[in-house]
Amino acid sequence: MPRGQLSAAAPGARVPAAEVIAADDLVVARLLPVLDAHGVGLDVFRALRRLSDAAEGLTVGELGRLISATPPATTRVVDRLVTEGLAFRRADATDRRRVLVVASDAGRDLWRTLVAALDA
């Protein structure tokens, strides 16, 4: 497989160690400098990615599972997103006991900016 090109694997599928290491190298070489330039941490990037895909929002638990974070770490990320105006919390329209986290317009704009910078 050419350097810098990774195969797509289904979640839970076996991936050769060389591909995992190559993916880590790619994150360090390509993703982290873009995030640093925009003042965004990897945890915020991962959360914005998932929230941008979820128009109706996600519960904190759902988001945590998707970003592989513990409940306390997920709460800290959500608090940071809300404080920075990148997301907001709202009650679920069908079950008011559930609280959803939704990307704000600013959060979606930042996500698009990050993707564009990675594509550049």
C-alpha cells in the first residue's frame, strides 16, 4: 500500500499493526498542525466531527461512545464546546428527560474550516 494511504476497515476489524502506526504518523504529521493552527484540541475535533454528522444532536453518552471518551472526559469536552459557543444543550423533543448536545452554527463553521484546511 502506498505511503500515506490507508485502507478503510470496518469497526472492530483486524487492522495490521503497520497500518495503525501509519495512521498515527498521519495524525501527527497532518492533523495536529492544522488543529494547533486553529487552537483546537483533538478531543474537540473528534466531538465536532460527530456532532456535525448528527443534525438532531447526540446525548453525552452517545457522543462519549463515538469519541471513545470516559463520561467525565466527555462532559469536559461538551462543557468546553458550550462555553466556546461551538455547541449547545437542548431537551430532546420526544423525551424531555434526555438532553442532547447539538453543534451550533459556529461549531459547524469551525468543522468546515478544519476540513477545508485538511483538504488544502
